[in-house]
Amino acid sequence: MSAIQSDLRRRAERLLRGSRSFHDLSTIFLSQRDKPNARVSVTEVGDFIAHRDRRDRGETHRYARAMLMCTRAISALQSGDSEGLSVVDIAAQASLRLHDEQTLLDEVGVNKANAASMLGRMRSKRYGVKQQGGRRELNQKEQKLLSLLIKEAPARPIFTPERLVGDLGVMLVEGEIIRPHQLEDFVAIEDLVSAFTVSVMHGSVIGFDDGATVGLHGHSEAGMPVSVWAGIEVKPPYPNTPFRIMVPAFLTRLDSAVHCSRALQGIGEWRGTVELNSAGLLDYVS
């Protein structure tokens, strides 16, 4: 066993014994972020940590970016945004990169290469070609592809707590960081992993391909679980005023009265840096 693997095993054992160490979880997520067998949810959280610590490299937040861009595209079109069509193009291309070949074949009947070609033809139809009489309608297959890539994508948060802790646990078993019989115990620390994930997502900024950005913020309200929301700016045609829509990025099952310090309980949208304090509660960093 390598020194790195031994260190990760010690950190995982501490978490299983009840430790609520922010640093241990950061180290574990970052160690799994770029593995060949990395699950999407684990890579995404690793990206949030790396971005926060100014250590990101390569293309980050691929799944989160595509999800949020799809939501933004729909909002732009619904509001009559004059840039709506270009937003749709960017979102569809980002979404296509995340879809596997089999899903495209099953749902639309085309492979990834043909889907990319279809997007190019659809773009010409939507913008119109003057010498051919202007904009043309999309055919049934093109509409089906666009629906798969855009309209169906924003129907859920980026990932769920159950999926995240399960994915991380399976990766740790595969990497021999925890033993197979410990997987059930690891999945049982969902609340800790959820609280940690909220803290690293809160305050993050994700950049879109066209230069626009979206900010993520933690949120706590009496009687509602702790969550992270993304604020997406939509610019309707002048003279209408730009506005921001809020979409859920991560929904937990955490009770703010149990898992947050007094400073974060029931205040709505959070501001400032948040981490797990010495008591393992979500709290502002002083």
C-alpha cells in the first residue's frame, strides 16, 4: 500500500469513527476527483473544492455547467431574450458532451457524431438563411434531440446527497481505501458529506462558455432543509429590466436547527465564507 493510500485510509477511518473534519473530506474528494473511474458527482465536488482553493486545472464543472446552461437557455427563450438562440446553441453543445452514445441512440436514434451534425443544421434553420427564405421549422427528430439536450436536463439538481455519498463510498471501496463491509457505514455519514458539500458549493462561481457566470449560495429557512441555489441572470429585451431566477443546485435533508450555527439558521441566502466549525456545524468563517 502506498503512503498516499495509507493516509487516505486513516482519514476515512476517522470519518467512520465520527470525526467531522473539513480537511479530511477535502483531501479525500480531491484524491478521487481525477481517477479514471471517477463518478460525476465526486468529480463535481472535487471541482468545487479545487476552485475554492485556487487549484483547478483543465475543464471543470462540466456537468453542473451544462445543467445550469440548459436552465438559462429555457429562461432566455421564455423571456424573449434576443440572445436566446445563441444561448440555446451553447447549452445544447455542452449538454451533448455529457450524453452517452447509447442514450442518444435509444432516445433519438442517432449517434454522437450525427447529433453534433444535426445541431449545426438546426442552428442554420433557427437563424434562417436569407437566400432560402428565412428561418425554417425543425423536423421531428431535430425537435426530439433538442428536447433531450435542453428541455429535459434542468428537471433535477446537479446531484443528490444519496447519489453523492454512494458514489464516493463505492470509489473508496474500489480504491481499497475502505473495505467492502464498511460501505454501509460510510453511506450512513450522508449528513456529514451533505454539510461539507454545501460549504464548498456555497460562494462558488461557474463560468459559461459565452463568458457569463452564475453564483451559487447556501440557503436556510425555518422548516426547510439546507440547500444550495444558483442565481442565473436573464436579460429580456429593452426596456424590460434584467432579472435573476433561482434554481436548485443541491437539495439536502439537513435541518438547519441541527446542522447550522445560530448565525446561519433561518436567514435565507447566505453571504460570506462558510465551513464546518470545530463542532461540525455549518458556520461563517470568522
